[in-house]
Amino acid sequence: MAPLIALPALLAPAANDPVTPAAPAGQLITAAVIGIAVIVVLITWVKLHPFLSLTIGALLTGVLAGMSVSGAVTSFTNGFGSTMGGVGILIALGAIYGKLLADSGGADRIVDTLVDRASARALPWIMGLIGAIIGLPMFFEVGLVLLVPVIILVARRSGQPLMKIAIPTLAGLSAMHGLVPPHPGPLAAISALGANLGITLAFGVIVAIPAIIVAGPLFAPLAARWVDVPVPDLFTADEAERSARRRPTFAATLTSILLPVVLMLLKAVADIVAPDSQAAWKVIIDFLGTPVIALLLAVLAGFFILGRGAGFDRARVNAIVGDSLGPIAGILLIVGAGGGFKQVLIDTGIGGVIADAVAGSSVSVLVLAWSVAALIRVATGSATVATITAAGILQPLTTTLDQPMIALLVLAIGSGSLFLSHVNDAGFWLIKEYFGLSIPQTLKSWTVLECLISVTGLAGVLVLGLFV
């Protein structure tokens, strides 16, 4: 089956080409362990930015593994450049669309329409759906900032406990962030592992649904008993302003959100039904379903559907585009540096040594992928760093896997990257401060939620693995 995502190759040698190890296996493993430990220490204790930490760790790994300094730099920059050439474009397009959706009021329209039609019993389920829909095109931090006022206003209007509204919404948002492209972590893993984006997207949604249900509406009543806090006295004047603002319609906004998803899934289906067809319909679907094209079309459609629906002129739309790109510079650099680190692991032969060790063990590759990502997540606090580092370590394993299993490998890594958010995670502090929680209360609500998503996601991946 032809791969859905036509990104530039991330490997200096082709993925299936043998790599001559730069040093004995023991030295290579030692170099990898030291490199990862340095990254963890720099991010966690020194508080150095993950971009610089990954860069230093990658170059140190290369040198300790027997590469020359210039060779390590070349390997790192090759990986950085090829990653940015593929994943970076998608992240930029996703950021533009997310900003347009937020500023136009389209996200508000989705929220208000669904909440107004929900009963008290159905409200937590609706809030989980809202978190998932808004989380589909938006980065976690952007979606969180957007949804916090919604959570507070809905809790105040409905009279329900804050956690009963907040937990399902955050579950939908977090699950999409960790499991479903076009978020940076899943995209980077898809690119590094050579996964089929359409299959990964479809499997990601399947895995995310039970994870959201377990960590959201089912956990919310328990979280509300554990963390009984009042609704913060914020956004008291926002409701009237939000309802008076001109916004695109619900149908138009939902169509705009689902457009790239439908295009990419159509291409995945076409690749399965007619993988070698050169028919005109297949060529057209292949073109429209290419991730860059699908997201570009979503952005262009958003200019008209969302921009005009909100009454924006051309200058306002251009300003939104410009404003959306600045905040993602750090994310782009982290993802690029992760690609560089992965390339060093491959070019030194470390990845092959790890793959051989795993192949000779009885541990499931999916459980291993989850465990590696979870350990890095707990140590660094970053889901994105955990995803791209784990993908780099496990990339050599893909030579023996078919596309559905590679997609599941991506999702196992994504599930592990969400495990045990605690005090070294910026998201932990955002949740704490926004909702006025203590550290123990944040651990009993947000941290447990993340663990539930992570473990349920792994269970979903393992179940799917029985059928592919």
C-alpha cells in the first residue's frame, strides 16, 4: 500500500538500508543512555529550553558513539532540515487554522450550539465532545486558553460542579493532542516512523473515543468529589459579549473543521481499495488528501467560511495569519531538534542495536513503545519531546512492521507521552492556576485524567493490534 503522507525522507540513508555501526554495541548503547540522560537533566533540572537540550544531547550522543564532531553536526542538521521540510509546514498550517477558528468565533459557535441542546445529565458528555472537536485542529495550549472561559461559563450557568464540566472537556482536548494528527507530536512520530497518516488518523480517533469516555464523563463525578472547588469568579462580563459578536454558522464551522479530516481519510480508503490504480478519480483523491494540500485547503476555505462569517476584511485575515505563526516558533524548533536527534541515533547505528535487542525479547513492541515514551514524559514533562525522542529510538523496528502496525506504534508512543503529568509539565501549572486548584487537587484531577487517557489509549492500541 502506498504511504499516505508524502513527506521528505527523514533518514540520511534510506530506512531499509543497512547502517554500519560507528562503534561497538556497548559504546553505542552507553552513548544513547548518556545522551537521553543529558536531555532529561537539562530540561528538568537546568530548565534549559527543550530545543537547546535536544541539540546538545544529540551532538553529544553522536560524538560519544564514535562520530566526528562535523559528522554529528551534519547528521543533526540533515534530520532537522528534513523534519522541518515536512512536519513544519503542517504545524504552521494547523496554527493558522486554529487561530482563525478562535478569532472568528467559530469555536464559540460550536460550543454554544452543543451546550444549549444538552440536558444536565448529557452535559459532561457534550463537553467531552466539545473538547475533542476543538482539540482536533488546535494545539493543546491554544485549545486550553480558548476553552477555559467556556468551562467556567458553562459550570456557572448549569450549576454543576466545576470538575464535572472541566474534566470531560480537558479529556477531549488532551486525547486529541496526544493521539490525533495534525498535532506536532503525532505528526513528528508519523514522519519519523514512515507511518500512513490516514490509517494513523483513523486508528487515532478509534483509540481516542474510549480514552475520552473513561477519562472524561466516567471519571468526572469522582473527580468532582475529590476536588470540590467553587467556580472561579472570572469572565463574568464575557457571556453577553460572546453572544452579541457576529460569528459563522454552526454548520459552516463544523464543515470547515472536518474538511481536512475527510480529505485525508478518503485518501486512506482509496489507497486500501485501489492502491495501484492510476484512474483519474484516484489521482484527484491522492492530491486532495495529501496532508499539506488538505490543510492548505482548510486554511483557504477558512478564510471565506470563517473569516467572512465573522465579517473580517482582508487586512484582519492577514493579521490573523501573522499572529498565528509567532507563538509556534518554539514548537517548530523542538520538533526539528527531535528530528535531528533521531537522525543521529540512526546514522550512528544506535537505532539498529536497540532494534536487535528488542527483536530478541518477548516484550510487545507496542508496550515497549508506550513505556519508552512514558518514561521520557515523566522525566521531561513534555509530551512532544517524549513522542519525538521515543519515535527516534524505535524507528528501526518499522522495517519488520506493516503499515497498520506502524500506525499503532505511533499511537502507543502518543499514549505513553501523556502519562503522569506532574510538576515539571507546563500544562499541570496552567490547569492549576486557571481553576484555582492546589497542587494535591491538581494531582487528583488533571494528573489522574492524563494517566487514564494514557493507559486506556494503550489498551485500545493493544486491542486493535489483535485485528491488524
